[in-house]
Amino acid sequence: MFEVQMIIPLADNDGESFGPELFASYEATAVELLGGFTLYPASVLGGWRDGAGRDVRDSSRVYAFAIGSIAQGGAVVALARFSCALFRQDAIFIRYLGLAEIILPA
């Protein structure tokens, strides 16, 4: 088994916080696609430069998933793309096997 981590923001790019119902939907989909999840107890801070040249900062949750095989990679990508739509994101950051990747919407 190996761990996959997915970074999910607490608010959109305009600073509007996501409600508990969005996280409940995300978590239910994570259980459906990957069998379960772990939510790390502390939020993480991040930043990047957007397409308009603005520096953006945000706080995010870190979710972890135990993956039994690389064959489940499609389910990880499906969850990341679902997350893009649900949380109105241009991309979702994931980390696995010591690597990082940005997943874009379909």
C-alpha cells in the first residue's frame, strides 16, 4: 500500500469559505471511490501566482488515502476532477510516492 494526499482549499479564490456540506460531499465521494480517507488535523498554508499575475494565499485541508495498487490511479484522478468542480478550482494538488502532481479538470 501507499499513501496519496490531496490538498483541498478551505475557501475559494475570492475568500468565501466552503460550507460543511461541500466537505461532506467530497468525503462521501472519497469513500465511494477509494474506500475511505484520513483528514490531517491541521490546515496547511500555500501560495501561488495566478494567471493574472496576482499572488494568492490560501489555507487547505490535507486528505490522505491508502491505495493498494497503482491500478486505483484512475479513482484518484476521478476524485481530483470531482474536487475541481465541487470546490471551483482550476487544479487540485496531489502527492504520492514522493511525487507531486497537479490534476486539472477534465
